[in-house]
Amino acid sequence: MKFNIILTLIASAIFFSCAGDPTERNGLALEKRKKVFMELRMAEQKAGREALKSFPKPGTEGGGGVMFRKQLRDLQMKYWNEVLDSNDVATNLGDSIFTEGIKNKWAQEMKKAKKEAKRKERKSH
């Protein structure tokens, strides 16, 4: 019986020492990951707009599809690195944060929150 109590205490100690903030991943809080995700999304959109300005419509003669895709990828990497640097996030975490945001539909969540805030603001005036 004493052995079971000791075993239970050891297991509890191990469990509680490993349990941290469930919203923290890779040393980043959930809100920070969401912020970085939204900024990465905006960086991708910015890169797309910028690359499209440089080329005529893709798929048409002189469209430069290969060059367009290379420039798009270069711009995406440039803007992603700017976002990650400005938020003090390691470069290798960008993909995992972006994937987590897509998987958990953070963009839709943010849109709903903005709509709710606008609705509440209109009602208060």
C-alpha cells in the first residue's frame, strides 16, 4: 500500500512538472501566434500584389509564369522574414504557426471578432 502511494506521488510530480500553459507552443503564447499568423497572411497577400504588378496576366504570351512564381516566392520569403524578425520569432517557426492558423481557422475567427466589434460600436452610437 505504501508503494502505491509513493508511486502515485511520483507520477503526480512528473505530470505536474510537465504540464505548462496549454496555450503556449514553442515558447509562444496563443495570442502572439495568432498575431504572427495574421501578419504572415498579410505578407503573403502583399507579395502576391507586388508580383502581379511586375508581370502581365499569367498564361498569356509574355506572361512570364516561371519568373512570376520565382519573384512571388522570393517576395513571400522576404516579407515572412520581416514579420518573424519584427515579432522576435525564430524563422523556423513561421511554417508551423502558419499551418496551425490555417488548421484552426484563425483568419475566420478574426473576421468574426472584427464584425462583432463593429456591430457593438454601431449599437453604442
